[in-house]
Amino acid sequence: LAQGTKFTFVTDFSPSSGLKSFNFKPEYSNKSFNFNSTANAKNIALAGVFGFQKYCFGAEAKYDTGSGRVTDTKLAGSLKESDYTISCGVSKLEKIDASIFHTPNKQTAVGVKVGWSKSSSDYDFAVAGKYTIDADTSVKAKLDKNLQV
């Protein structure tokens, strides 16, 4: 098999009733790509992440073999620089999340996260920060959309 490939087969078997369940999990990984999946009698799940230089993209899908429908989808992407990271994701073409985290120096880190759900028209918002005083002491704070600290 190819280097970075892994196959796992897990079963639940009883001598009196036979095979109760199984999971088959093929995986492949190298320095810029990771793929994994899980298959059983009811579902198939596939996920993959691809990284190139400062960019990262990922996707996940779940398929219900009984109904013949895709039950879940997720897409995400990010950009990472030396002092900040920007991320964005979409789940089921229904929920959108985005965030930016900035580290202007070794002691200070700040971040903002926003989200929106299409079905409920609800939004999510949070801002957070961390200040490191020394190797053993830091102060963290987070404020969400309900003004809870």
C-alpha cells in the first residue's frame, strides 16, 4: 500500500446472533493532504483537508445509505500569516461562520468570531483577547453577543 495509508475495520460480533455492526475506516495522509472516511451499514462519511503554503481548505460530507440522501455537508477555508489567521466555514449551506485572530506580539492575542444561521436568521458574535504577563500568568476575556463575559 502507499505510504500514509491506513485501513481500520472494526466489528461487533456475537456467536449467537452473528455480525451486529461494522465500521470500515480508510485514511490517507501526507504533509499537504489528509483524507479519511467511515463506512458502515447505515452511513458513509468522507472528509478531506488540503493545505498549500499559507492556505488550507477542507470539506466533509455524510451520506445516509438507507434514504439515499446526503445528510450533512461542510466546507471551510483559512489563510494563516505570521501574525493573523482568517477562517470561514459553511455547514449544510445553512450556517456560516467566520473568524479572524490577530497576534501583534508574543504577549497579545485578539480574535473576533461571527456566525449566521439561514433557518433561524440568528447570528452569533464574540470578541476575545489574551494578554500574557509572564510564563505562568495570563489574563483572558471573552464577550459574546449576549454581553456575557
